[in-house]
Amino acid sequence: MLAKVVYMARKTTISLIKCDVGSLAGHHIVPKPLLNVGEKNLKKALEKGLINSYYVFNVGDDLQLLMVHERGEENPEIHKLAWDTFQEASKKALELKLYGAGQDLLKTAFSGNVRGMGPGVAEMEIEERGSDPIVVFAADKTSAGAFNFPLFRIFADPMNTAGLVIDPKMSGGFKFEVMDTLENKKVILKCPEEMYELLALIGTVQRYMVSRVWRANDDLICSVGSVTRLSLIAGKYVGKDDPVLIIRAQHGLPALGEVLVPFMHSYLVEGWMRGSHWGPIMPVSVKDAKCTVFDGPPRVVALGFQVSNSRIAADDDGKPMISDLFDDHAFDMARTEAVEYASMLRHMGEFEPARLGIEEMEYTTLPQILEKLKGRFEPA
């Protein structure tokens, strides 16, 4: 009698981990010496077999480490690789007297996982489909709720995503995991049935954030984002959260074009200068991901690639094939809008709603000003 052979499906993990380790000329851009640290360390990890492929890039002053491997989410070795890389890059930044060296490294001792220690993390473990297109987004000068709006458009809005109407594999809708970052709780809401409840929560982008999305009919993981609030960890303003996001596309999921179309127009996000203002998000290529005007406007990049046998699909020379998706004139309108909105908001100066509300300002230096004036307040 022949023994039954059981084949275990190979699982692939995509890890995108970022950190503000230091910047050239203010909160502006990651200089090449720090990018070189990331390239060196991840190349060593590749040679040792810890990871299968990688890509190092930056968005504004955030060093981004994209790694593909087979070790699962929250793997201590992968997280230590990222932590050690950020520590080394921060040390280099200190030597060069760069600005904000190690700003996101809120803890000193690594405890097996970088979550809750400052760096932003998005990780997705998948069973590879016949073809698995992946889009990773990374933003600078904004908060973890910055992706609520496009995620709703991509996975719940039929006016954005035609597949919700005409693709039978998507007709069952999607499930959203929403984090209450203030109470550290989560809830799962299914669309379209609970669309209004979902909007009631995630419209409050400063508290409720979409962390995961699944296809409802089979629980296929579709999207994972970082929802770390640095101010809640540190108890004060230490820089914005600068979130990262991973989305799978095509074959019963939103098409690449449906994933990108929410960024054809700019929209407002919290953050910008000193983490204290509303600002327009600007989709840009990696080469233009440098924050200037009022430390902005807030920037977002999108990189597309294929996963193939637990690797980023590579060209004939073994180089990972990465598409810089916002390096396209189709997003010129959003960039123009972002400049126009930025000009209008700065015309308002330090008056709300250009500046954040009092709840968020409590994590900035405003409490120090109130303390200074405390003795001068008297009954009216």
C-alpha cells in the first residue's frame, strides 16, 4: 500500500520595517551613508540565508527595509536584523551629526520584537498564488491613520473598485480589522454589511486605524498596515508615525489600478510640521520623496513587485524587479492639488483647522507653554 504523501504549502513572509534614524539638513531625507548601512546588513543576511531577497529605500527621513523570507511574522531574527541595522545607522548618523539621529528608537534593549519600540512594522505571511502582485506603500510626515481613506476606497467603495461589482470572487466583500489605538482594542467589521459602522470608526483617523483586511468568503489576507502611535508609546511628541502598508492585488482582489486610483487626488492627513498640522498627502516617486515645504508636504511612495518562490522576482542579473508606481504623470494632478492645499493651509498659519485639535496638541510642546502661563490665569 502506497503511503499518502502530504505536501505543505510554502509560506512566504513580506516584512516592511521602517525607522527614522537621522536626516540630512533637518527632517528632510536619509543620506546615502545610512542607506549603505541598510544595504550592507541586508546583503549579509541574504548571504547567510536569513532572508531570501530585499530592497532598501527611503521616504523622507525614514529608512525602509523591505525583506522577503520564510520565517513568519514577528520572527525574532528578522526583527533583530532590522533593530541592529537601525542602531548601526543611528550611530553613523551621530558620527555625522545628522539631525534627529535615532529618533524612532524609543527603547534601548531589544526584546525579540521591534513592535512597540518605535519602528513601524507591516508584515504579511501568505501562501503564494500562481501570480502574486504586491504593492507596498510608505509615507512620511503623517500618522498611522493616513491609510484609512485609501483602504476604504480600495476594499469597500464600488465607485473606486470596479471588481466589487463585476468580479464574482470579490462579491462577498472584505473584512476590516480596526484598531482602537487609545484603548488598545480591536474589532472586525465586514463590508458591505457594516460599511456605515466602519466609516463611523475609521473616519476618526487619529484614534481608529485599519490594521488588516481579509477577503470575506475565504479569509485570504489582503492588506496589513502599521498602526503604531509613537506619541502614545513615548507619552509625548517624538516624531510622526510615518506608516507603512502592504497590499496584495489581482486575481480576485482589487487590481493594481484600483489599488492606486485613490491617490489620483490628494487628501488631508495629520502630521506635517512638528506633527501638529493637517497637510495634503503627495504621491511621489522615491527620488522625489524628500520633505521640504513646512517639512512636507507629507509624502507617500508606492512600490510594486511580484513574489516568486519566497523571493522578490528578479531580472536576469539577479536584481529585484521593483516598479516605482508613483513615478508617473498620471499622479501629477494629485501633486498639483497637494501644493495648492498646502498653500491654502499655510495661509491660515497657526489657526485651527490648519493646526491639529487640542487633544493631539497635548503630545507636543503646547503643555510646556500652558505650564509657563498657569500662574497668570485667573477667574473670569
